[in-house]
Amino acid sequence: MRRLGELEAEIMDRLWAWQRPATVREIVDDINRGRRVAYTTVMTVADILHRKDWLRREKAGRAWLYEPVRSREEYTAGLMRDALGDSQDRPAALLRFVEVISDEDMAALDAALRATRGGQPGEGGADPGGGGA
């Protein structure tokens, strides 16, 4: 997964935050609160994001309404997966990663691992003896 460009990320950030479809005009007006960007530039980049399957669009009168196809979390997970895939030594890369994350992120990672293995996030842990019925 390729990292989004600066304007692509600005567009996606707004749409993810708004959690609703929006027109190019709405996006341009919001971006222009902080810096100047041309309507045609945002329209072109939104069309590129649509062709890359990042945005879906639907005609609303004369304008297009754009909304994300993937969540911000899916995007982030894809970047993480690609970064890990670039490593020559995945276990070492994972070790270095967990050595530097915060306690809160470590707890979230632990909960995610439990959830994917059939446990419930926040559980006290599995049977340490590995026994069962």
C-alpha cells in the first residue's frame, strides 16, 4: 500500500473525520481555512482517489458526493503490514516495535491479539496450563 500524498491525506482526513459524504466544494472550503488550494486541484485529486478505490462517489445534482471506501484504521494497518513486509527479520522488527510503544498501545495490542485468538479483550488471560475440558 502506497502512502497517501499530502493533499490526498488532507482529503481523506476530512472525510474520515466527517463520517459522511461530502462535495469537493465542502472539502476545498475546509482546506482553505488553513491554506489556499484551487477547487480544480482538489477535484482532480478526489478523482484520482476514486480511481484508486479510496473513494466512492455518487452524483448529487451537478456535484459528486465523495466518501471513503476504507477506514483510517484499514489504511494504517496496511501501512504497518507493508512496513513489516519490508523487514529482512520480521521477529526482530516486531520486537523493536513493542520495545518502544506506550503501555496503552501495548495493552491495546495485547487485547487485539486475544480477540483474534478467540479470547475477549480485557480478559484476565487464558488458562496458563493450557488445559481444557
